[in-house]
Amino acid sequence: MRRLALSLSLAFSVATTALAQEAKPVDPAALAQARIVFERSNASELGLQVAKAVEEQQRAALERFNPARAAQIGEVVDLMRAEYAKYLPALMDAIVSLYAQRFTAEELAQIAAFYDTPVGRKVIREMPTLLSETMSVAQTMALKAATEVMIKLRPEIENRNLKLGPGPN
């Protein structure tokens, strides 16, 4: 789990940097429509939900290695949250730009119109729960798969004199 939290943290920072650097020129009309889609789809709330999941993973890792230090951990998590918040506007802009690169203004207008339909509103309503459940299922399955793969491949790893982590294997 500590590795997952660190990986998510690293992925968040790398993705933010990569998205900002890879921004390509886009049609201003498509960009405007992409912002509308982004707002109507409640994507910023989903982004905050992902950030919260990363935060909880980091908190759990800190708690595991620092028992009975809840106050200090809470302070550090608050600092992390504030630092991550600085990256969110650039991340959101980069995501909007990605939509504008892949869809025309007309297509984005149709997507925005979909979010105004009953089914579109249901998608928006259900997406946070669906994302949360998807992340939970993915984490559980990834941990199970990683454990099973490492058990199965341990002899191959040992045959190659590779270590699985710090200390004796």
C-alpha cells in the first residue's frame, strides 16, 4: 500500500507536469466547449475525489510507520493537501485541452447536451460512486495479482539473484 500511495503521488505529479508540457494548440471554440463539458460533467469533483484517495493512501502509509503520531500526521496531510491544490488548476486546464484536441467544438457541444439529458444527469450523479468503487476493485485486484505473480515468480527472481526489497529475501 505504501508503494501504491507513493506511486499515485508520483503519477499525479508526473501527469501534471507531462500534461502541461504536452499542450498542443487547439481550436478556441473546441476549448470553450471542452470547458463546458468539464463543468457539466462535474469532472473537477471527480478530480478532488481522486486527490482525496491519494491523500488517504499517504495518510495510511504515514500512520503505519508512525504509530501514535496522529496529530503530526494530520498536520503533514494538511500541508500535502495544500500543495496538491496548487497543481489542480493546471491539471484541469490540461485535461480540458486534451478534450479539445480529440473532439471538435460540435462534438463537444453534443457531449455537453448529453449531460443535460436525464441519462446524462444520472451519469454525473453516479460517477463519483462508480469511480470510487472502480478504484477499490482495481486496488484489490491489483494487490491480489501482484501477490500471486510475485509468489509464482519468486523462484525466477531468486535464480537471477534479484532482491525483492530491502533486507534479506
